[in-house]
Amino acid sequence: MNNLDLLDRTDTINGLLARYGVKFGIYKNGTFKEQLFPFDAIPRVIEKEEFAYLERGLKQRVAALNLFLKDIYNEKKIVKDGVVPEDFVYAASGYLVPCEGVTPPKDVFSHISGIDLVLGKDGVWYILEDNLRVPSGASYPMIARELCRRASPRTFNETAIEDNRNYARLLKHTLDYVNTGGLSVVMTPGRYNAAYFEHSYLAEQMRVPLVTYSDLEVDNDYPYFK
């Protein structure tokens, strides 16, 4: 893969990222700080066959995680059968007692799953974390790839690279799939949330409203968008 053309344009791409305000926020010692998203033109290449292998495994894992959550909040067979200790479930900080007996539309508990992978020195892929708490991060490679295409069309014309431009369409499809009637939106805690750039970017890409909690009101247990 000839990446010299893209490498020569690294400064240009970082400049564009700064111009478009591509930032992420972190809390350090109780203080919120924003910093620009750093871009490195040297790619980490995953061959097609290996990518397909990872994709199959991740689909299987996400399906299993959704089934696990459905069971934990309903019949709890995995606890009754002694597979998972009862204390492991009820002592977890993420376990929500008010959600007991609740099953979301289409049995989808985790709509977006952030599975953290790392390639070990032994050549084996390992999973570090299953992040099911509405994980963020997808917008950064999306906009970085878009700016790379602008800065170095040659790289994408001469190299077979997996296209990620359909992510927003797939995400919108996920929202619509579980929508039981109403308007699909992206909710954000606001400007000072660490993932605010992602919220606004994905809302724009999906062409759906970006709303805060103050934009919603509840009437007879039904939320409305003001």
C-alpha cells in the first residue's frame, strides 16, 4: 500500500480537523478539558480475510450480550443455573433495578456496542472491554476518513480500502428499527459533554434533531419533543 501521498498531507488533515472543531473532552482532576483529535496518516492494516473473521465473531458476541441482558432482567436462567453468581449481577453498578421485567423493542438492549480489541504480540486478537453504555468514537474515523479523501484522492483511487461512509445510514436504520412511533433523535447532555462533537456530527449525518433533556417533556409516561 503506497501511503506516501497521504503521509505528505498529514499536516493539512490535522489543520482541517482543527478548523472543523474535531475535539474530544476529558475530565482531569474534576476539570473539563477539550483537545483536538490527533491524526496519524500511517494506517493499521487489517487484511480482508482477518476483518471478516473479526466481524463474524463480533456479531456473535453482540447477539450473546443482548441475550444475556434480556435474561438478567427477566427470567434470570443464567443465575438460576449457576453460570453467573447472583452477587455478580446485583452488585454491579450498572444494574438498574427499575428495569426489572422490562424488555425494549425488538429485544435490543445494546443498540451500539463498543467492543475494544487489541492485537497481541502472539498474533491473536483479544477483547479488552465490552462497552455497551452508548459508546462514543465512531464519528472520529468517519470525519478523518472524509478529510483524507479530500486531501489525498489518490490514496483511495489506488488502494482497496473498506468504505465507512455508510455508517450514518446504518445507525439511522438501527434507530428506525426500534422506533415504535415517533421521531428518532440524538440526545446529548450538552456542549460540555465529552462526546458532544460526536453527538452533533452523527445527528447532522443522520439528518435527525439533536436534543437535550430540556427539549423533552413526559405526559402520561410518553416522552414528547417540544
